[in-house]
Amino acid sequence: MANRKEAERAELHRTIWNMANDLRGSVDGWDFKQYVLGMLFYRYISENITSYINKGEHEAGFEDFDYAKLSDADAESAREDLVKTKGFFILPSQLFENIKDKAEGDDNLNETLESIFKSIEASAQGTDSEANFKGLFDDLDVNSNKLGGSVTKRNERLVKLINSVADMKLGSYQDNTIDAFGDAYEYLMAMYASNAGKSGGEYFTPQEVSELLTKIALVGKNQVNKVYDPACGSGSLLLQSAKILGRDNVRQGFFGQEINITTYNLCRINMFLHDVDYDKFDIAHADTLRDPAHWDDEPFEVIVSNPPYSIKWPGDGDPILINDPRFSPAGVLAPKSRADLAFVMHSLA
């Protein structure tokens, strides 16, 4: 198992490194990770919906059926049911594999991708899954000058990116021994964070650390009502509960809050990449310490967190906070320079 894990991780890192070299000099490393992870997500949901539809048709006796080869007109009849089941809809012509096949000859590839991403998000509008899809592709700006000074240059790099993501030998995401998405995220952070001048407080919690923390929190438990992380980042701690207990043994799902909009988007993407249904997670974008999203929810059976340490927060600079029921029992607020202590008080309340 250890050898397989290292082999999968090495393969993933090689592919990411090759992509980085292809885009070197045009995209800042910190921004580059958004393109890789956004394109990974696009590939995943394309394969996810195709596999789901094909399985149903094959079981019904249509063994030669392939959703990717269906006409858009014929596919439309399944839109409503698929949005209810999967939370989104993608036309056959919009699938990653079909766009990849035509990408090199598409002079308007950037516009094609932008239209597809908007269409995927729009498919969830007005439905129960809207909040979990809204803005998911915002950080994948296919029209950015960071990709190149002209449309031609941008599209050349988008073709390279699509081909590299397509070449990733990821198999089934949920069957990998590594957290493929999370490992890609961590590796990209390690490669670029120092050059981009980003704070270590935004760093992805290493998988081994996430696993240990979660195992400690789950000692003696075979199932739980739900799991919560008040500073969830890209969701690695939340998802460890699913890996250890099994998704079905986290009965009501996964809850979290994240203040950074980019990391918030990554967390929602990560949930989908780990086959967590849209109605089994609720990730909020806001400041947990000043605007907690899940304060009135049924108590969480498990809380796991690796909050940012020694960052600043308003503390006694905001006179209202001392009246907050999370902090008032102590009669004192965490120091302004130690927001991590405020996160502890929040979790204990």
C-alpha cells in the first residue's frame, strides 16, 4: 500500500511539474494552481456525470450507449432529473473529453470554456444545489492576460493545460490511496507559496496531519451525525472523516466555514471531487469569529480544525464581541494577536 501511495503521488507531482514548466513565465505560481485545480474539477464532473448516465443505460440493456456521443438535443430531456440527482448538468458537447479533442483547432477556446463554465453554474440556479455551485469557476479566468498577451497565446496555454490534465492517470478519484486533489493543492503550495509571498496560514494541512487529528477526534466512534471545521481551508480535515468512517457513516454531512474566497471555492470543489453529494455538505464563506454560519445548528458530534495560528482579530477592539455567547462565559476575549485562541473558544461553545 505504501509503495502504491508513493507511486501515485510521484505520478501526480510529475504531471504538475510538467504543467508548471509549460506555463512558466506567464502565470504566477500562486495563480497557476487555480488553473490546474479548476481544470481538474472540470474533468472530474464531466467524467462523473458521464459515468453515472452510462451506468444506468448499460444496466437497462443499452450496452453500447455513451453519453459523450449523444446529441445535445437528445440529452436535454434528462436535464431536470440530473440536476435533482447530481446537482448540475453538462451537455455532451461541453464534456471535458469532447472539448479536449477539439481544443487545438478551436480559435475561440477561451470563449468556449468561459461559456461552458457559466452554463454549468447556471444549470444549478434556482435549485437546491445553487449555493454549492455558484462561483466555482471564478478563479479560472480563461481571458486573463496572465495566460498570454493575445487570444492566440492564451489559447495555446489552455490547450497545454487541458492536455496535461487529461494525461493525469488518476483513475477513480475515490479509489486512490492519496487525496489526489488535496495532494495537488499541497504540492502547488509548496512549489509557489514562498515565491508568491503568501502566508503559511493559508497552507493546506498535510494529509498525514489531517489523518492523525481526525483519528483522535473519532476514537471509539463508528458513525457520527455530522462533522464541522470552523476554519476548513480546502476541506482536508472534513474529508478525512469520510475516509476513516465512510461517507455514509457521517449521516448528515460535512459543515465548514472559510474566510478566503479562493480557498472557499477550493473546498467546495474538493467535496465534489471526493464524491460528496451537494446535499451532504454546507460550506460557508464568511469570518467565523465575527459571523458564524452554523451557530444555531444541531450540535456537531465531531469538530476538527487546524486554525491559522497567531493571526490577528478585533478582540477587545470590538466591544460587541464580549457579549457573544461563545466568548462571554470566559469574561475575557482572546488577545488581538491570537485569533487561534478565539477559534478554540468558538469550538468549545
